[in-house]
Amino acid sequence: MSTTKLKAFVQEINDRLTEKFVQYKMNGCNNLWLLKPGISSRGRGIRIFNRVDKIVNHIEWLKGNTRHWVVQKYIENPLIIHKRKFDIRQWVLVTDWNPLTIWIYNECYVRFAATEYDPNSFERFTHLTNNTVSSKYQGEFEGDDEIDENMWSCDEFISYLNTTYGRDVFQEDIWPQIKSYVKAAL
């Protein structure tokens, strides 16, 4: 096969994978997984693994435990702010299922991990943004002037994005995605 044909073939396969798997371009080689108890809160019981067989072994080790589990492939190239991973917390209220009536509060808040992001770390404080987990961190918080108490208001987040990217990334990109994800989930 000629180099030109090989490149075209590889491109076609890449295009098919991208079309079939929306998150295809987010996959990487770090292969981190989160195992979360399905009926827990405040970051309790969350474990980080780098191999699916280790997850299966861990669940088998917990035999007799009838919990449901959520296994989540870790985003390997997350957006990082001040060297830390974060998540966006959004309030949603469903007042009717037929017709589906969803209310989305127009404010959110952002929670940050306690330590700098390191994709090779299995440390909970690097990957989990839960307030209860962060509050148990005993080390020095880096960038306290930038991220007060590991949280930002929606306005602080929007201001950071506007300054960093020179446009209203939140209203133009993030907010429409949040609304579409909420609708798709329900």
C-alpha cells in the first residue's frame, strides 16, 4: 500500500472513530479510572485505578457488598486552572416528567482539587474536587491567593475565562453545553 493510500486509510478510520465515539479525541494512554459507590456522597469510597482488571478484582474483594458502582473513565486532558483540576456544580430542578420541565439555576460554582494536577498520581487530593475530601488535606494549599478555599463563584470563573481567552467562553461554549447535558441526562 502506498504512503498516500495508507494515510487516507488511517484518516478514514480516525474519522469513523471520532464520529462513533464522541469523546474519542479525549482518550489517551494514562488509562485512569474512578470507581465510585453508587449510593455514597462526600467523596466516600472513591478509588482511582489504572487498569480495569484491578477494578474488577476490587469489586470481587468486596463480595457481599450489594452496592451499585459507577465506573468512570477519567478525562485525560482536563481543563486545568492554576495547575489544578476542577468541576462545575450546577443546580437543576425537575418539576414534571410529562412534559419534561427542567429549571436550571443561572449560577454555578466551581470546586478545585486541593493539590496540583498530576496525571501519574493516584492521590485523591489531586483528582477529587469534593469539598469534604479537600477539607481533609493536611498539606500547604498552593495558590491560595488565586483559589480561596478551593472554590470559585460563577462570576470568578467567568472573569478568569474572559481574561484568559479574551472572550465570553462561559456564555458562548460552556453554558449551552451544560444545558444540553442536563437535558440529555434527563
